[in-house]
Amino acid sequence: MEGTNTPLLDKINFPKDLRKLSKNNLEDLAVELRNETVNTVSVTGGHLGASLGVIELTVAIHYVFNTPNDRLVWDVGHQAYPHKILTGRRDKIKTLRQKNGLYGFTKRTESEYDPFGAAHASTAMSSGLGMAIARDLMKKKNHVICVVGDGAMSGGMAYEAMNNAGSEKSRLVVILNDNDMSIAPPVGALSNYLSRLISSGTYQSFKNLGGKIVSKTFPDRIGKAAKKAEELARSFVTGGTLFEELGFFYVGPVDGHNLKSLIPVLENAKKYKNGPILIHCVTKKGKGYKPAEKSDDKYHGVNKFNVATGVQQKSESKAPSYTKVYANSLINEAKKDKKIVAITAAMPGGTGVDLFQKEFPSRSFDVGIAEQHAVTFAAGLATEGFKPFATIYSTFLQRAYDQVVHDVAIQKLPVRFAMDRAGQVGADGATHAGSFDISYLGCLPGFILMAPSDESELVHMVATAAQINDRPSAFRYPRGDGIGVPIPSEGIPLEIGKGRIIKEGSKIAILSYGARLYECIKAADMLNAKGLSTTVADARFCKPLDTKLIKQLAIEHETLITVEEASIGGFASHVTKFLSNETLLDGGLKFRSLFFPDRFLPHGKPEEQYEEANLLSKDIAYCALQTLGSNYSKKEIDLV
């Protein structure tokens, strides 16, 4: 990397300053912006490769279009760091993904240059079309530009939006940022030349549209001849037929790192009036930074790193990650059972399915960013006697809720849902937190819901799920490393709906569901130190509940507290219903429940998020003391 000297970037506070530059200065600006992005992410961590891949594209869009009046929508938004630097947030860019700092994705409340917040894929064209139709209804003239990654094009929602946009004929500029998938032949001098030829210049003068953009309806013979030439040229270098059939005027592929090619194409697209246009822009993840270019995953998500060497900082841990424990457990089960298959939706590395795939390539399926399809695909496999493990982040399974209900639950198909990233996830914030799965799955008849308290329990729950053949099941587990407990060599199926007592006491009972168990044990130690005998129990199951255990805890203790990493309507609601129905709340039992507050928690370190959620050991102990009428403060409790 070059030094951090940024004379051009220093002059830019907002895109209006960028538009004052000469075109001859833009390549130098791109170099400075790339260096700034690398230096920033080396300090903050985050999504580096995708941001480096759109440096020139970001410069070109803000140069050609009048943002923020022209709406710029980034699909997913993990490539928006350069965009943030150019849109008034450079002074805060090194607070990226930190508590009270800039969000790692686009966010409406953060800047007027972020017209739509997004951190899940395939949403840009739907939201962008909504903005375009709203503009038309208000008789305004601004442009709407959507930057969509090739991965997002594997999501069905993208095609639903394209189908709608093509029929509406509203002006919409879609830039397909192709940085991985082989949608078209490699970019070269010929394809760049033909892209410019198709979108502008002498060739377009045949179409009588300002000498720039071809009219697809020109009636005379010259127009027909030009149309034939255009179709021949595009069929020779592109895969644009699909987009044309959906009603888009297709241009491409164009080199997304060549500003001299990119800017004229965007300027021509700006003048196009005949409906939606799609520009196929080929880029390279990690462009301009050697360690990122050489990386297999293109430095998609990185920790803090040394700019000179590219070596990332690694946190010291004596325990494997939950994700790896799950993957190894599933591999072990699959060695014993040929019917076990694994499914993921574009996240093989994030879910551990990549490890399963190495062992069982024919039994592993990455369906792309298509969670709806993933769930119904799993349901189809289940009908034929296979044992599908749909391995999908909790936050992404939300995207397939109808399929979970209609295609799995109603038919009682034994699909196993392995939900990674349960609970708070740190720097990715509310869009990626697994807050709602207990609530949205717990209301479905027939589901079995489990949550391990540590990595050892996760091994047993994978084995348990593999043995459930008459109904759907799900288990949730957190992001990050395990507790450090010994991991069994083989999973032993648990008794369905059976919890366990960890510590026995007589006055206070704490019932944990999931990975807060060890915070509950710490809280019990605090309470025991104050002479308050405390029981700790691990529920293991939310559905079916261990009603025998809950009844025992309610009868034998003065206070009962449930603890979970989820929203209102989760585990506590099931316990409350049981206690109420059994009239166990009528005899003086002091019952309290701790779960996520009824708001979206901002990004930050996980421990900061759990402190804000009041789910640390001191919070649990404080709740117990308050319930018993104690005047202790949290600070006093924390000193124990």
C-alpha cells in the first residue's frame, strides 16, 4: 500500500465537493480512497474486500449523480465504507462498528445519503423501485440507483423486484456489481469497447435518442438493423438476455475499476428515459490491496490487521467456536447415518457447512442467498426420508418464515434447523442479532426447540436432532467461542423435554435457557455469598417444557427467575403460561423473567450489548435481590 497522503480526499466533505474535481483527478482520488479504506478497516475490522471492490464505482456514482437528491441504495451495505467516507462521515470512520460509532452497514438515521438501511441481501431493487414509483407519483425528476452484488442475485426477491420493475417501466438504474460469479465472460478490451459502443456514441445515433441510448422501439429499417447489431454484439459478450426478458435495458459487462469506461456508461444511463436499465459492472473483491486479492475469501470480513503484512489479529481462546463444534458434531453423525445432509444459504464458512462439505461433498448444498428455497428444499428432502440440517443464521431464517410454517410445520416434516448467531452478535448489530427465533418458532405446533448452554451440550443436541424423525426441530447457539468445557467424542441423544439441575439451593431458583447458564452460575455464587441459597437449572428445551422441573422449582423456592437471550414472547412466555395454568403463581411465588429489552440493541462489543440488555451475572443477582425486597445496588453486587 502507498502512504496515507490524501490531498484530494482532504478537500472532500460531501459528494458536491467531489463533483468539482476534474475527471483527470478521479483516478488519483480512487487511490487515496482505497488507502483510506484499508487504513480504517485495519483499525476497526469489518468488511474490507467488498469495499475495496467498489472504490472506483463509488467515486463514479457520486461524480455522475446528484446524491443525496438522487437516491443511492446499496444492497446489503457491507461495501459502503468508501461511500461513508465520501458522504460526510470521514471524521468518524474509525468508530466503525464500535459502540456509539458508525454502523457497519447503511443506516437511515445516520445520514441523508443512506436512503435505505440494509444488512440482508437482495432488498435494493425492491426498495429502489418503491422510491422510483414514489418519485413518479410526486412528478419529481431525480434518479434512483441500486448497486446489487452478484451474490444477491441468487435471492428470489431480486427477481421479484426485477419482474415488477420491468412491467412498471419506471426509470431505475441498477448496477450489477459482479465480483465473483461467472455471469458473463471475463472482462477485456473488446467487451469494454462494446459496452461503451452499445451505450453511447455513433452506434446509438442510429436510434435517434440524443446520440446516446438506443431506443428499443425505433420503427424504420435503420432502427431495426441497429437493433439486430445491438443484439448480436450483446449476445457475443454478455449474458444479458435474461435481464432483457425481464424488461431491463442491459449494458455490459463494463470494467468496474476503469473510470474512463465507467463514467461515460453512467452518464449515458443517466439520460436513459425508457424504463429500467441494468449495467453489468465487473469488479474484483480486495482490489488494490495484495493480501486481500490473494485471500480465498477476498478478506470479506476481517479483524484488525497489520497494513504492511495483512496479518490479522487473532484473539486468544482455549475453546473452539460453537460453529466449529456444530460442524464437527454433524460430520460425526453423518458418518453413522447416510441420510444426513447439510444445507446452507450462501454462508458455508460462517455456518461450518464448508467443513461438512469437505467430508461429504455430495451431501452438502449451498443454495445461495435463498433462505425460502433452502427451507422448502429441505422439506422436499425430508419427504423422501433424508435428514436435512438447514443450517441458517437465526436472523436469516426470519426471511423464510412462511416456508417454515407452511412447508415444514403444518406437514410435520422432520427438518432440523441449526440456528447459528443466536443472541447478540457484536459489531454487526441489530440486523444480525438472533433475537426472535424462540418467539417465532415457539408458537408453531409440534416444533421441538432446544438451546445448548455450552459446546458440550451442543454436541448432544446435534445427536438429538438427528434422532427426531416425526416432527421438525431447531436448536440455537451463539456466535463466537465456547465456554471451554470438555467436548465429548460422541453425542448422546437427550430425553426430549428434559432439563437438568446444575446447583441446588432452597430460596432462589434461576432457570436458564441457552448460553446464559454460566452467567446464572456466577449470579448464584454472588447470592450464596450473601446467604441466599440459590438453585440453578438448565432448561435445555423450550418446547416441550420440562413441566416437572418447573413445578419443582416453583414449589420449593420463594423466587423463580428465567433467563434467556431472546425477545419478549420467548421461553419466559411458555413458562409463565404453565405457571399460570397450574395456579403456581397464586401461592406467593415471586416470578421474574429476564430477556432482551423491547428495542433493537445497537452494535458494539457483545459484552457491552449484554450489559445493556441487563443479562450479566450482576443483573441476574440484582433481579433476585430486588424481588426479595433488598436495597442492594448493582455496583454493590458487582463487588462480591
